[in-house]
Amino acid sequence: METSDPVQYDILIIGGGPAGATAGIYAARAGLKVGILDKGLTTGALGTTSKIANYPGIEGEVSGSGLLQVMREQALSFGAKFINDKAIGSDLSGNPKEVYGNFGVYTTRAIIIATGSMGRANLIKGEAELLGRGVSYCAVCDAAFFKGKDVGVIGKSDEAIEEALYLTRFAKTLHFFSPAGQVNAAPEILAELTGKENVVMHPDSVVREICGDQKVECLRVSVRGSKEEESLPVEGVFVYLQGSKPITDFVAGQLELSDEGCLQVDRENQTAIPGVYAVGDVLCSHVKQAVIAASDGATAAISAEKWLRGKARYRADWGN
């Protein structure tokens, strides 16, 4: 699909889980230029699953991140491009459509939303009030503001570790808090973080409150299972936690949501906006299984390819 205009992608997929990765496989194999915005292997539901034994075609047991890595490698083999960024805004009505990330603006003819349902409804006390005044969700964006200062990082995924590693270049001391004491990240990057001289790990502590008047001044922290709390002075805190709410904040009211905050689609996984599709757990209308999310991704990619090329119906293709 050659063009002289500045559009970067034929299809931009937001989310690299089983739905997004499968969409990438099908779209790239169809000869389309595909970009996949993704924050890391362990930022989604599949990546945090320790053991899977019922995925079709996979014998025995495999970790969720291991299965996802296979899907991503297959998408890459067909020419899909993974982009380490997070969607923070969008213009879905334009032609081309635009998605705004922390690191740039991505233009595309079609969009597949595959962001899952690990968004947070419950914030840490003080988080919303001090957002932009010491509370941040992007180390690369804001690390320079905390040069020579003490900061905290809260999370347990690849994303949290990688962001913390970037912060260590700037912070005087970095305090890392992981919920439940477990970090679901690649061992090599976790070892790199723990080996930094300016990093203090707090595996058994929970951040109860982010404190401060006009800016972040401290964290109110307690050890798991204890009612005793202590105050830890910091000037910044970077939060990378996960929940169970569909992640749709970047569409900013452009698509109608159900009462549960879920996106609505037709039988071809297209939303009310032509060229915009939604797949996987962000729909909330099915059993949460990787194989079903993957099915959604395949359906959306085939539908989007048909829409982009102006086809009247699906082309039969059984993988030959």
C-alpha cells in the first residue's frame, strides 16, 4: 500500500498482548505496514501469568510471557514493528488518524485497540492530588526534574524496572516498592536494578499515601502485615501499578463505553468509528482467555485489511 503522504502505518495496534500480537501477525502477513505500541512483556494479563497448560498447539506448560514472546517473534518475522511507548491521547476521526504517545505522534490509516483491562480504578491516597507536582507515570519524560533528588518507584513489571533503571541516571537515591514483594520482570533487568548503588529495594513494604502540600514530600509506608507506618522523604514518585479496569483513557470520549467502561464493537470488531477496531479484554464481553483474545485480534486484522483495501467481503485464507 504505497503512498507519498506522511502516514507512518497502515494499521497501528495499541497493546502487544495476545490480541494485539495476533492482530500484528495477520495484518503484517497481509502485506500491511504495522506498528504495535507496547510497554513490555509483563505489563498485561498474559505476561503476568506464571503457567499456561491449555493453549492450543502448545504442548505441556509454558509461562505467559514465554507464550507471548513466541507470538511477538512471529509478528516480527512478518514485518510488524514493536514500539516501546504508551498511548496517552488520540484523534480517531481524522484521516489519517493520530495516536499521541509519550515519545511522539503516530499517524495511521486504521487502529486496533488492544489495551486490555488492567487499568486502575483505585489510586493511592494523594496520587491524583499531586499528579504533575512530583507524581509521574513516565520516567523518560520527567526524570531530569529529579536530578540529585530522592525518588520512589512503585510497580512490579518490566515497565516499572526499565523506568526505574532510567531514573537511576538522575536520582540521588531510588526507593523501589513492589506490591506483594514479587517482581514479574525479566531476571536480567531486575539484577541490573538491584546492582545499582543508588537503589534501595523495599520488597515487603506498601505505599499507603503520597504526602505533600503543594508537591510530593514523602511516602507513608508500612511493612506488609504490620499496622506500623513510617514516613520516607522523597521529592518524586513514579507509579506503575495494574488493576482490572479497561484501559480506554486515551480515546477521551471519542468512543461510547458501556456502564462497565468497556468498548462496543460489531461482529467484525469495528467500533462506531470506521477504521477503529477493539479486541481482547477491553471488550469485557467474553471469557478472559488468551486464545479468545487472539481470535479477536485475528478477526480485527482481517476486517481492517478488508476495510483498507475496500473489499466487500473476507478473503478466505487458512494459513496457506
